[in-house]
Amino acid sequence: MTGLAGPSPAEIDDPVRRCQFSPPAVMAALLDLEISGRIGTLPGHCVTLLTDEAHWTE
């Protein structure tokens, strides 16, 4: 799933369109990745892959 997100912000629908899983399954996976600190969500329904150097604050 992290292969569908990159360091540049992308609309949350992009990973849904680019994989073979259902939208609810993708959203659940993205939520798990966000909770684990591997991706971040941004305003405008965007997601971005967080690097080890990135520090995400709300």
C-alpha cells in the first residue's frame, strides 16, 4: 500500500483508483498507515508518505 503513496501530496482517491482493492479496504489500510506514522493526511483530502526524517504535527 505504501507504494501507492509518495512524498508528494496526492488526493486520497488516487490510491483507491490505482489498486485492485475496494475503497473501504483502501481507506482502512490508509488509516492503519496513518496511525502507525507511515503516511500523513493533509487538508484537501490528500495523503503523503512520511519519511524517517519527517515529523508530523497536527
